[in-house]
Amino acid sequence: MYEKENGKGSLTMTLKAARTNANLTLEQASESLHISRATLCGYENGKVSPTVDLVLKMCDLYKVGINQLNFLP
């Protein structure tokens, strides 16, 4: 899911979209991040929020900037 941010035309994407754009399955991403699939699924569905440290790891793994991520499902 892509959307405009603040009307300025910059694109944001959900955590799931960032993961799938990086061609990673839920299992592959969770293993690389050293968390369970259920935990990653919770982050992607907006049920829980990741720590700042984990967000930075996700950005590195998914090859996106933190300003490109939308933490709402």
C-alpha cells in the first residue's frame, strides 16, 4: 500500500509492502530480524509497535529509509 505523505507527494509504504518489495517472505524476514513470525505479523498488522532498534534493522533489511515506512496496517 502506497500513500501520499502530508500532501508533498513523498511515498510511504506499510511494513508488509516494504517486506514484499524486498522479495522476502514473512519467515525469511523474521529469521533475519531474529524475531518470531507471529511478532513480525503483529507489527505488520499494527497490533504492536516495534522498538526503534528493530525499525532500523527493518529499514536496513528492506533497503528503505525510515521516512518511507508507514506503521499503520
